[in-house]
Amino acid sequence: MVERTTEAPSTHENTHRPDAGPVASAYIDGGPVTGDRETIPVVNPAAPRTVVGYGAQSLPEDVDRATAAAAAAFPGWAQLTPRQRADAMLAGADAIAGDSAELVRQLVQEVGKPAHDCAGDVNGGVHLVRAFAALADELGQFEDLTGRPGTASADEVLLQQVPAGPAVIITPWNTPVYLCLNAVAPALIAGCSVVVKPPEAAPLALTRALHLLAAALPAGVLNVVPGSGAVVGDRLVRDPAVRSVSVTGGTATGRSVLKAAADTVKKVALELGGNDPAVVLADADLSTETLRELIAGSYSVSGQVCFNIKRIYIHESRYHEFVERFTALVDQLVIGPGDAPGVHLGPLTTEAGYRNAVRLMEHAQQSGHTVHIGGRWAEGFEPGDGWFVRPAVVTDLPADDELVMEEQFAPLIPVLPFSDEEAVITEANRTEYGLASSVWSGDRDHALAVARRIEAGNTFINAHRVGASVPLVPFGGVKQSGLGRNHLHHAVSEFTEEHAVIRYSDPHEQIPGISPWTALQETADARTTG
């Protein structure tokens, strides 16, 4: 059964409201927005009756002011050199780094994940701003293609990447600072002005960090409008002044954004959900280190990472050994509040995510699947009414079970045996997701042969966790896991357009097709008049 001490309360019922708390407020055209705005409580998922802050609900006119400010600031920001933009970004990164301790503390309270994960969120975000600023000397120049095949008889062929225009960035709650700056930083260095909509569930640390970054930039270059997707998000995406949209979130959100952006034909980049398979071949090295890697890749942030392992396929010759040893290690995982020492898993961040995890667990138990519930509570900790779900390994379930076919975003991992590699490749590709995947084998050629057939944006070999994706190559999904790519230059390209400049000295001779027009002759008088 699912272990609970009490039923978790609704986030809007019986919450303890402190006299004061941080408010995630809008930042528009160079300063924070003051005045009365409706707020909604931000609760601690480890103790949902405790309010840790409030999220301001921006008004439609706030959204319009933000996009107008971004549109007004765009020409000046775009005309700066990349080095000038980088210098401003670096000053903002330093401001965030100087406030990292408080940002980590707020993240622990609002997201619930362990402090070491929150530190990676903040410090990783600072690193991203600096990494994109470091691209400055490689940007803003013409690429000379003159004389290459395909340039015909043109005297000169130049290509440049130009900023697309004001950008809207909609960010998720699971890794809010890092994933937001992963889009904000390439947009800024590309020369775009930006409007960010923070996540409603966890706006506090991100909004604080964005205020610090925005204060280092010219007014209007970076604007922040917290609020609901229905009011703020939809209005931002539909605004005709906005030329590109970047969304990290669920697939349903991505579909809505695509529809809303269609009327004004914007560039849209989507990093959406994943249902990542890990395929463990018969010749895999099942050392303790390998098992640790699989557990970290499955259960980090309590399963709430888009490219976590969501399902494990293990060759039948290793299946029983794997399940026994894997579950023994899962038993050692420590669950508790993010600020408790030694914690591996915190609570789920949202009430909806918690309730879905409970539903999936109960369905597995009622369907007769084998559900091994592991982990142990942190020393001296009682879960109370927090949104905690203990890590589970689910076996003896059919290949088309919901837990296998859909992204669970919870610490519930199905493990399925296979006997035929053709069949397991088919199963790995069976869902509509294709973000990441992994193949585990001691034979490089064998692993590559399987990896090349898996439908995913990234396939790792003998790894599959945060940090496995390297920045030189693009990261993103296929099928319904998204559109576009990020990482360094790939991310910058999502916020730019290609502009070709082609020069001819004698187009009559260099470009075929002028002969039908040669009958056109000017008279001497006309030439003199001209």
C-alpha cells in the first residue's frame, strides 16, 4: 500500500499564512512593479500547510507593458556588440552568485528537492550565463561563403545570424533557475530582449535571480511577469511584438503554445516531456557502480526530471539478479525534507504530481503487479502531510501498462525483462516521446548498434543522469518531446534568424535570365533627365 500518515491537504485550504514572506513580483522596464496585485501562496511541499512566500498574479496590462518594454529595448540591445552584451550579463551572473545561499534556501523551501540539487540549480544557472557570455567573440560576424559550391557566380556571399526579436521564455518548476537561464542566456547574448513567465508552483528563487540579472542590463532588456498560464502565458505568446517563444514543460503545454503562436508565425522552441528508456543488454556490467548510476538516473529529484530514466528493460538472463540487487540499493535511499542531512529524495513539488503518483501506485497494486516500496525516512523525520512518495520498483507488469507508456514524473520505476533485441528496440520506440535514452553494455559496437536505432534526441551509453549530456552537442527531443535544440551555439540559433548578403558586380553577366528584358532601352533624353 502507499504509505501515508494523513491525507495531504489542498494547497489553498487551511494553510498557515505568516505575517510576511517574499513575494515573486513582476519586473518591467528596469524596475519592480509596485501596487496591489492578487497573490497566491507558495507552499513548502514537505509541509504544505506552511506558506513560504507568495506569487504575484500579473494583470493583462502588466503583460502588455512588459512586451512593449522588450520591443522598445530590442533595437538598442541588438546594436550592442556581443562583447558589450556579455559584459552586462557577467555582471548579472556575479550578482546571482553573490546571493546564491539565499536562492538555494528558497529553492529548498518551494521545490522541496535536496539542498545539493538546489545548489546545482543555482550555481549551474550562473555557469550557464557565463558560458553563453563566453561565446561573445564567436558571434556577430559574417561567415564568408564566397567561392564555395552553391554560391554560383556571386562576387561575395556572406551569412550572419541576427537576433530574431523580443523573446518569451516560459519555465518549469522542477529546476527553475537553471532551466530558465538555459534559455535566457542564449537569448540575451544573441541580442534579443526577453520576457519571462516564472512557474506558479516555484516562482520565488527564480524571480529573485531574474531581478538581479535584469538590474545589470539596460531597462526593458529583461522583464519578468509571474502569473497563470491562462492569463500571462497565453497573452505573452499571442503578442505580435514577440518573435520567438521558448518553453520547457509538459507536452500539453507545448501543444497549447504552438497553437497560440501560430497566428503570428513565431519561432517556437519546445523542450517537453520524456519517457526515457534504459535498455540493459545481456553483456552489461552490473557492478555496484552501474547500479548506482541507474538509481541516480531514475530517482533524482524524486523522478521529476524530464530526461530521467522512466522505464528499464533488462535482458532476461540478468533480470532476476538485477531486480534483487537494484531493489536492495533502492531500500537504502533516504527520503525527507530537502534541508535534512543525507537526503536523496524530497517530496514531490506539486499536489497534482503527488496525487498522480499515488494513483499510479494504487493502480499497480490493485492490478496485481509486484510493487517493491523502498527507501527510509531521514533520521528523526516524520512525513506528516508532506507530498512524499517513497521510491518504488514495479515488476510483473505488461508492456502497455500506463506506468510504462506514460511519463510518471515520480519515483516509480517499472522494470521489464526482454529476450529479443529487435523486440526491445520496438518497445523503447513505442511511445510518442523521444527526449533521451540509454543503452548499457560492455561491448561498444554492440551498444552503438542498438543506440543508433532508438528514437531520441540523445542516447547515452553506460550513463543516463543529469550531467551526462555534453554541451558541445545539441540537446532536445524528437516526436512529442519537443522542437528545437539547446546547448551553446545550438541554443543561440533558436533566438536568431539567418541573414544572407549576396553581392554582384555585373548581374547582367553573372545571373542568367536577363535576355527577355534586354529590349528595354532608355532614350538619350531619358538618361540625361535621370
